[in-house]
Amino acid sequence: MKIALCLPLLIAVPHLAYCQRANEKPSHRLVQTIIVRLLNAKTGKPMNDKMVTFKWERQWKRSEVRSDQQGLGTVEVPTGEEEFTLLAGPKIGKDPYRIPYLDCNERRDTFIQVSLVIEKGYVPQNTCGERSAIAHPGEIVFWLLPLPSWMPDMQ
């Protein structure tokens, strides 16, 4: 008799969930989620109601994530994806093709390993200010600044 065992690790490890049947080999499919924390590069304060885009290495698929009141957003990692880049935008509102804010992250075009973010967390260098942060496992920090009023937002 097989008894289904579900071991939700969401309490201890919020970015993993794991279910399997008794006497069954472990499944290699883990539901992985990444938390993105949007922070103002000058003040270090959370930036709410902004969007970032995860561009996955293996697929043309992109995942758009909107930050909440605490500057946090979450994304589920597509099956088989091992790396991603994090892009600014799109802009919220009528003109999503416009520049939403200044991206203050070092090496914007470099792929980031999912395993690194899941296991240790990831904080890129802040290129617009002196602030730093500590990321928790399963979390990535995204540094940004609001556009100055004198700067055009056309791409």
C-alpha cells in the first residue's frame, strides 16, 4: 500500500515544495520560486509598484514580476531553467515601452545561476549609490532609481 507523503518545506524553506509517494524514488522536479527585492539605490528603501522581467536562458519565455508594498515580488522558475537575466520594466501604465526607472545593477547582461540564488541569495553591486544589502536564500536584490524629471523616458 502506497501512502502519499507530502512534505511541504514551505515553512522551513519558503522557495521549495516537495511531494512524493512512500517507497518511491525522489522526483527531480522541485517547484522553485525566487523572491526579487526592489530597492532604491540611494536610500536602500523598498520600491513598490515597479516591474522587473526575468529572461530565462533556455526559453524565449519571460516572466514579468510586479513589486508589492514591501518592494517584493515572486516568480516560479520554469522547469529546466538554470540561468536568467533580470531586466528593468516594463513600465506600468499606458506606455509600457517607455523606460520605467534607472537600472543600477552591475553586469545587467550576465546570466545569474538559479542554484546560486536558491542556495545563498544574490546581491549585485549597486552602481548608483553606496547602499548594500544582504540577500536571504531564494532572494535576489534589484537596485533602481526613479527617473529624474529632466531625463526623457523614451527608449
